[in-house]
Amino acid sequence: MEIVKRSLEDDKAIDPVVISLAGKTNIADYMVVATGTSQRHLVAMAEKLRDRLKAERARNVAVEGAEEGGSPWLLIDAGDVIVHLFRAETREFYDIEKLWSVAPPRRAAAGPG
């Protein structure tokens, strides 16, 4: 996780947010959401992060969205950490921080019938 935060910080990611997925899903332990200033910035951050993770862990790290050439949303699957890199307007539209951070609503306890 530290390598992800350090990489995004080094590459000037805007407003990175780390979300613990404990108890919410088993797809990963953490989700990181950050914003880039342009398509080139998103792709550069994703490629550098992939390379740094591979150098550190020597395992497959998948980047989705970079090959489309203009995707406003890139996803890096690093196993225990999933990283979403957005253009600002796309991040605002999808607001996945809220989606994954908010606890599910509690059901009212059934009372005597």
C-alpha cells in the first residue's frame, strides 16, 4: 500500500483517497481513488505505478483503460489494492468514494407482531 501512495504522490496525483474494503468485499483490501490533470497525466501515473509495483512485487499488475487512448477512468489492479485514476469531471460524476465508504443502511429491528 505504501508504494501506491508514494507513487501517486511522486507523480502529483490530485486528492488521493484510500478506502479500506475490509468487511465490504473480498476483491481487495484497499481501494485508492485519485485525479489526474489530463489524459497524459492519467496514463503516465498508471504506467509508472504499474512499473513500480512490478519491480517491488514481481507479479502481474493489470492496467485497464489506457489502451483506449481517451478513457477518463483508468483502473490498476494490484491484487490487494485497486487504484482508480480519474479525470476530475469523471471522478465527480461517479463519486465512487461515497459508494464504497458509506456503510449500508441498517434494517429496522422487527418488533413483536
